[in-house]
Amino acid sequence: RLIVYVEGPQDRAILRAWAYRLLPSMGRRLFGASVILGGRRPARAVAHFHSAGGLGAGLIGLCVLDRDDGNQPPLSDSGVPGLEFFTWGRRHIESYLLVPAAIQRALRIPGGDRRIRRAIDAALPGSVDEAAYGQIDAKRLLGPNGELPRVVGQSISVQRVARATRAEELHPDVHR
């Protein structure tokens, strides 16, 4: 029995979409018992896991966290048997949605339209290397007043982008 702890409903929706893409037969079971923490609150995950009975009750837990400001060390050890932490290598889970082809599919923009690619390239500090992606504020870039919605003239549903991302387009962090 697995409990997945997530920061918010949007993170859960993104993870659920990726789970259905990578593990279609297990997607529903993986997120049937998910708990929304209301932000980066690993102590809440620990408290909930203990109150649910923890490993002694046959439970295992996975707490998925954003790195947020980029300076916080990633959490990996909860100190609680049966509960693991996973911290994204990039700043936010939304950073893994910066896949131009997936965004275009989600928005039904023709493949030859280069606006998305140009906007992502312009938002990155210098290049498209992993360090640049690790620092970018993808929540702001994709958000209602962000650069990408302005460029394409419509809002961007991160859940739709997550569903439109193909398995081979998912970053190794997502596969892990």
C-alpha cells in the first residue's frame, strides 16, 4: 500500500498524467492514496505517515518535493522507515514540462510553428543546458501571466501538457 505525498493538486495531476503514460495499468493505484501537503512541507508527510501506521501497518510512502529556490539541499532520507523523499533536480515539477513539442500538441499548435521553442530558448539564461533548466521559474513561465501564454495567445494547462508528453520526451528524473 503506497501513499504518495505531493505539494499540491497541480503536482498530483502532473504526476498522475506521467504515471498513466509510463505505467498505464498502475496509474490509478499509484494515486488512489495521495496526500496533498499544501506546499513544501515534508514534516507533514512524516506526521501523516506516522498517524496512518507507517511501515508497521504495511504502508510505504513517497514524498515528492520541488527544490523551489534552488539553494535548498534535496531531501532524500526521511529518517522514517518506509517513507522516502524525492526532490526534483530542477526547481519545480513544471520545469519538466518545458518540452516544446508536448506544449504544441497540448495547445494543438501546428508542428512548424516555432513560437514555443523561441520563447523557451529566450527564457533560459544563455543555453538549454540542465543547469539553466534547474534555475528557471517554470511556474511563472507557464502561468497565466507568463511568457509562453503571452506568446501563443492562450492559457496553458500544465495537466494537458503532462498528458501530451510522450514517454521518450520525459526527462530521466521523471522516469526515476
